[in-house]
Amino acid sequence: MKAQIPAPLEVILVVDHNPDLRDRFSAELDVTVVDNLGPRGLSGGKNTGIALAQGDVVVFLDDDAVAEPGWLAALAQSFTDPDVLGVGGLTLPAWATDRPQWWPVEFDWVVGCTFVGRDPGVVRNLLGGNASFRREVFDLVGGFPTHIGRTSDKRRPLGCEETELCIRASQRRPGGRFVFEPRAVIHHRVPLIRERFAYFRARCYAEGLSKALVSQSVGVQDGLAAERTYTTVVLRRGVVRGIREGLAGRLNGFRRAGAIVTGVAYATAGYAVGCARQRWWGAAP
């Protein structure tokens, strides 16, 4: 963060219900270190930062990510347009070893990174680990939903809290836009356990569970519009490309095509289970 020009007005580090870690960071880092004042998890931590931040634009960076020089400046440029509610950047995976040869680039969202098919310009929602919002967004719709997304208390790698917030903001502010700016680059660490196919499947299933909650909150049409297009266009293209590569002798193409099909199947199953739970018990995943 010290390499950013212009420098941020302030840097707030929120520690998620870990007093020892809070005390350590308070002693070692020249930033504002605070406890998560809300429920355990990403949404509670982000909402704590929002409440304490003083700027007109609030920027979020994951604790396991490193921003390139010029990151903040690139995010800031789009805010000259008053209809831009938020700007997200390009998140690249920093693999613990190397990208698994079976891993389809269309599924880099599984590890919190920008995926193929996400073009510069207007997008439905930002990716939460590399995102900035006008403060008026939170004044308009409140904070991130604490019943959606990941916490350390849950076994499943849930997500989508930023998706739900962006859709709610767009519904409440007609004409407002969220923008993807690929010049705002960060590198997101991917630990070894998340390079495994077991995690890939679990994360896809959890995405389906999360999308069921998003759809319950904002409606199925808005909650799944981008997913329908992505599945029928981008993922179909990825499967065809993988099969062609396999037939040409590059056998990992078959594996990538299979991973796409598997990911869609697990996400669909998770969504179905999430919707069924809502109908039968009204229970969160």
C-alpha cells in the first residue's frame, strides 16, 4: 500500500475475532488495526471497515493479496463518472505451485480471481477482494449481508456477499453502474489445498448454495442473469475448445472440459439444495 500514488487517505486492517493477532498487528504495523465488530466472517469485517472509514470511496483488498503500483489510481479514474457506483480490478492467481493443467481459466473465480469472459467495462457485480465503492452505496442499501458469504465458523467455502450487495445497489439506484477496470491489478495467493480438485468441487457446490441465498434476496431474474449467459456462452465455448484440444493430442484439454462440466454440475446441485432448504425449512446453508 505504501507504493500507491496517490496514497490512500487511511488504511484500516480488520481482525476477525482474534485478539492475539490484533495485538500483534497493532504493534507491528503503521495502520489502523481494529476488531471485527460484527458477526465473524468477511461481511462483518467489511462492514466494520465501512463504519470506520472516512473517505468518499471505500476500497477493499484481501489480506492474502498484493496490489501492484498504480492499483489505487486505476480504480479512482472511473469515479469521475457520477453514475459509477463501484470499480473492481484484475485479480491474478499466485499459485502455490503452478496452475493445475486441468484447471479451466473460466473457473478462476473459484480461487477469488478474475475469470475468462469478464470483459472491461460495465459488469453486474465486483469481486470482493479487489473492489471499491462510493460511500453512498452503503448509505443507500446498508452493508454486506452477514447471512451470505464465508465465515470461519462454516465448513463450506461460501461466497457471493458482494454479488448480493451490487445487485441491491443497482436495483435501488437506476442508472448506477459497476465497472471492471483491468489496469487495477492485484495478485491473490492460492494455497496448495485450493489447487486440488476436491476444493474445486466443494467451492462450486458452495457457490450454488450461495446463489440460492442471493436469488432469495434480490430475485431469481437478477440473481442468475449473468450466470445463465456465462454458462450458455463462455462455458460452452470452453468445453468445445477443450474437446478440440484433446482431439488434437493435447489431452489436458479433455481434463479442462471435464472440469467445466463438473463445476457446472456441482454448482447446479448446490443451488437446487439451497432452494430446497429455503422452501422446506427456511434454513441457510
